[in-house]
Amino acid sequence: MEQYQIVPWDDLSSDESMRSYNLEQYVPPEVEKLAYEVMKSYDMSVSGMTLITSKPDKGGAIWRIETNRGPRSLKVLHRTPQRSLFSVGAQEYVVSKGARVPGIILTKDGRNSVVAGGKLWIVTDWIDTLTPVMKIDLEGARTLCHGLGEFHQWSKGYEPPAEAGKSSRIYKWESQYQKIMTKIGWFRHIANAYPNTEASGHLLSVLDTFEGQARDILKRFQESAYKRMVAKGEAHWGLAHQDYGWSNGQMGPGGIWVIDLDGVAFDLPIRDLRKIITSTMDDMGAWDLEWIRGVIDAYHSANPLDQETFELLWIDMAFPNEFYKHVKEVVFTPVEFMNTELNAILDRVVATETNKWDVLRELEKDKTKYAAGDYPDVTAAPSGPYRYKDYAKEGAAPIVEIPGSKRKRKDKVKDDAIRIVLNPDGKAKIIPGGETPRKLSKKEKKKLSKKELKKLSKKELKKLTKKEEEKLIKKEEKKLSKKELKKLSKKELKKLSKKELRKLQRSEQLPSQEGLAVRKPEKAVSPLRQPGKAVSPERERMKRYKYRTGPASSPAAGKPKSGKPSAASGGQKSRGTAAGGQPPKRSTSASKSGAAVRDSLKKAAGGSRTRSAWNKGKKKVGVKLYLSAYRDSKSARRTGLEHFDDLHGEAAGTEY
């Protein structure tokens, strides 16, 4: 049963052979095969199986099966098994409380579900006599909302199984409002980015109105009793269906039956009631005060409201939820959506808004009809829940400091339970049990030491930006010791930049001159080398030293023409060696030119051999002498420039 993993099959719409199929009435053969395998786990014989509907974009489906024990429903839940266990446990709980919800059929070994293909499967009773209530009729709406109140009342006190993921939206109202406000800001950027689309100007003309509404309502929400209300805890409020409506609440034996509990989550229950009211007003094209009061009264008769809860219901109705719901598609297909659908949507939304605020102002007066709730002040408002990102990262319920409690939020959550965090779009994120360390911020990454960097995983290192990587590399290069430099290979030496190479030369950190030989000669590195000429060992050693004269050089300094032997050298070339492998004799002109410059330097330096004196001397005579030559030659340090000229006089002298 575990060989095939169920995945969404909506991509089949691009297949030419599948274009004639309605994918909502289709499941892949592998899924159907899994369904037959699952049914073998139950004590029943199946004689027929009919696909009712499927969710090709999510990977779910529901069948009606004919069994020897009557009609039943077989369902594959599209969410993760852990998240689905939360819903299955909730369904069992409300049934045990007497709710009109289809009961869960147990397997042969007493389990409430079967895992196959990476999804959770359940079998429930099939209620044949369910019929939708009248949507337009106020009495039908009152019946629907009365049934919703009953469901909310039955769900109070639910505690999910230990092996199930936890799904809660009760602490994320403010973050949801802030998210919508952020997205409305995106709408403005998109409209400005595509000014030539048909609805761009129309969208920009209404954004200020809805942004202003969102800001005002958010401020009122922050001043409400919400924080004191959620301090009561999840079990106090119970579950919200999250998708309750005319299809999931139907009339049956004894009243309204609630079906399709896949998405239930801990929440303030009035969220379900608000969705029914605002969506129906949108369908009607205008706000109806009598209709709204009727459904609220019907709900109140089943699940009593208080003043604070009524105020939150009013706030949620006033927030521009319907505008956001209809326009958010512009984020995904901006050009197509603004050219085809958005104008008509905006016309309808704006028309519905014409009397919305008149109705809400009148409805607000009904708050005095309800009793005040008992919501004591808390010492500190929960910090995590109101920031959706923090909540999603931690995966833990918010910590509210109640008088007498010393519990504090920690960087690590020690809990073996698997947690589920629901995104506002309904998608769930599984956070495994055990210790979940807090993620590092950018500032913390920059402060990491070399040892800590080595401990980072490959995934964490990949998350570093290019700038952060470059900074880390530079820091590590600066920290290279002499021993580490000696270990550098020829390839690594080749990769060094000019500045790095010069720094290494001057600080004597290169083990030998062979490390430079592997690098292609450059003018900046070897000013004495001339292309196409043989190089003497003396000149090869001079690659590391740069002797150049300025305009004030000694007139005695003469440079031989390229490729011709110097007259002062007795007909021998200044580069290479003499016959017999002996080094060439020192040129008299070279000695004189070197001595001239040397004398000039001595006079300019005032007889001193300190570094600062020599630098001053160089400026005065116009000679640019790189002091790395003195550092690199121990003998030069001991005896001064005279001995250095004796060692390299020919190479140095002929360049003056």
C-alpha cells in the first residue's frame, strides 16, 4: 500500500489525452487501487463504489461505497497524516458529545483511520437524507447559523490526541490582519507596474479607501478585549470549521448536520459566523441589517455571545476581507486578471460598500443587548502569537503569563508532540517533535567565529549571501598563519591577487621564491624581465624587487638597448652567463652608475640607514626603491646597501 505516494494530479490538464475529462470527477488508477486496499482493513464487504468528487489540486477524494452494512463514505484526506489526525480526533470528540456529525467507522483492529500512499483514509457513515437549506430565505439562514452555534458548543473542551499535529488559529488574528494590509500594499505596486492594463487605474482609485478601512479597524482591534479573551485557552473556545457554509451544513434527521471537518482548527468560533455573513452580503450586492440581525440571534440562541465577542464579530465584519478575497488573484496572474476580470469584481465590491457602513453603525448599537464577559486582565500580553512568522518558526502555542505563573518562552521547545502550523491560505506546516532550535539572524551569522562556522550545516552555509561569504573569506585569509601559508599549493598561490601577493612578499610569509615562479610574470611583479630574452639567475631573483628611477636619476645611469650586448660589459650580454658556466664579470659602468645613485641616497639620507631616512632620500634624488628588498635580504640588513649592490649590482646597475 505504501509503494505509490499520492500527489496532486491537476497537472494532467495539460495532457491532450485528458482534456476531455473533468478532473474533479477523476482520480488516477493508482489512487483507486489504494482505495480497494484500504477497504480490506474494515469489517465490511463492498459491492459498489462511486466517486462523488475529488480535489485534483490537493490530492483528495471522496467515494460513496455500498457495503453489507449499508452505504458508507470512503475519504482520502489531502492534508498530512498528522494534521488529518487532528481533524479525525475532533470528529470523534463532537460525535461523542451528541453532535450531528457522521460517525467514524473503526478498522478491524480498532483504529479510526488507515495510512496509505502518504495520506490518511477514513470511512464514515453516509447520511442519505441530507438536503441544503434555502440560501435566499432568511429562515434557512437562521437554521444554518443555529446549527453552527450547536457545533461550536459541542466542540468546546476538545484536546487532540498526542500523536496528532496541533492546528490553531486562535492566536493569529492580528497577524492575519497585518498580512492582508501588506498584500493590499502589493496591489498598489502591481497596478503601478502594469499601467497599461484595463483595471490598473480602477484598482488604484479604490486602494486608498480600503487601506484606510484596514488601518482604522486594526487599531480598534488592538484596543479590544482580544488578548484577554484568548488567554482563556484553546479548549475554552473550541473549534471553528473554517469552511462552514451552505454545502457543509445541511438539513438532516434532527436538524443541521455538519460535514467535511477536514480543516477544523482551534479558533474564536465567530470567525465562521462572520464568513457566512460577509459572503452572503457580497452575493446579495448590498448589506441587509435585518438579515444580519436574524442570523446573529439564531447563533446566539445556540451558543450565547457576550459583549466582547460581539465586538470582535463586528470588527471582523468591518475589516475589508471580501475586497482582499476577490482581488488577491492579481498577485498570481496580474496582466491576465486585470485585463479580464478585475473591473467587474471592483464594480461589484464598490457597489456592495455603498450601505455597508450605515448598516454597521446601526448594528453596533446591539452590543448592549449582550451581557459582559468575564475576561480578567493578564499581566503580560502574549508576544509570540501576534507575530505570525515567530509563531510559524517556533510551532508552539503562545505563552501567556497569568498571575502566579513563572513560565517563560525559550529559544528551544522541548516537546515530543508533532505540531502543525496553519498558514492563512489554509496550508499546513509540520514541525517535528523534539528540540527545535531557533534560527540564526543575519547579525548572529556575522558574529560567528571560525570554529562556529565549521559547525554550520551545508544548508545553513548555503543560506549565506554572497556578501557574507566574501566577508568570511577575507577574514579567514587575514588569519592565515606562516605555517598555513607554507602549506599553500602552487595552484592556490596562482589564485592570489596582486595585492595579496605583494603583502605576502613583504611580510616574508612565502616559504620560498618558487611559489612566485608558478605565477605568470606580470609587469607589476617583474619590471626587469623583457619578453623574449634569457634571464640570468640574478635577474630572476630580482623579480621580487622593484628598482626604478625617476626623472632625477644620475646621468651616469645608462640602459642598454634591447637584445644587444652592453659596451661596458666587454661584449657580453648583461642577461645569461659567460662561457664555462661562470657568472659574468661586473660591469664597470654598472658599478659607477650604482655607486652614483648610492652616493646620492647617502647624502640625501644624511648618512643614516634607517627606513624613514632612506625614504626621504629616495624622494630627493627621484629614485623609487622598494624596501621589501632590504627586508628580504638578511645580508642587506646587516651591511646596508653596499653589500646588496655587490650581490645584485649588475642587475640593479644596468637598470639605472
